Amino acid sequence: MRLRISTPFGRDLLILSNGFAIVGSDFVANGRVRPSKPSDALLSDAAQQVQAYFERRLARFTLPLALEGSQFCVAVWRAVAALAFGQFVSYSEVARAIGRPLSHRGVARAMALTPLALFVPAHRVVGSDGRVRGAGPGSMRRLLVEFERGYP
């Protein structure tokens, strides 16, 4: 099952569900496909939470997520999914939080592989200087960081 939701950034959020958990999500270009209506209770809940997020009323998503990957990636994704709205941490801080203090590069790789855009908020993992790393000027990560920091 799938749901396509408009966002304030000119891209839609495409959410995939197996009926029990969110199995995938990604930002996609606005195109010929119009945003859709939820086809099950889980997608309905996801739509409500995404709307609350973009209204700055949601601190954390509370949806069941299907995280499939290596043990390391899943540990990283779980740690990052627990971050609250506007809470930014460095790659090194995530590495320490999962008990792998020297694995900051592995954390960066796990963030690049995140299959659940927005629900595993890779944009909240930034460089030790607080800047977004590994993202182009118009990337969703950069836009989401600006959104959560209160501008524009």
C-alpha cells in the first residue's frame, strides 16, 4: 500500500506500508501523480503525523517502522529515529550512542542508506560543527534542517 503526501518543499513524500509497518518512504518530485488518500489505518496515522510534523506540532513519529539492513545500520536508524524535532547530533555522537565510538564514517554511510526518509530523520545528523554534510544546496536534508531550525 502506498500514500503520496504533499509537502511545503515542492516535493511529495511517498510512503509505503505492508499494513503492519512503514517499509519505505522517500521524497519524490511533484509530477502527474496527485497526492493520494490513505488506504489503511496505518497510512491514515502516517498522514496525520506527517501533517502534524509540517505544522511543527510533532516531536517524534510514533509509527511502526520496518528497519531492514545490517545490525549496525538498524542500530543507527533506531538511534536517529528517537531524536526529537529540532534535536541535532553529530555523526560521532550517534556512533557513541550505539556503543561504536570510532564508527562515525559508518554512521554517515547508514544515513546515506536510510530507506525511511523523514521517519528516520537523517537530516538531524550533522557535522560536528553543526552544518549539514554530504548534501547539495537544494537537498531535502538541508531544507528539513532549515525548517526545524525555524527558518525560513
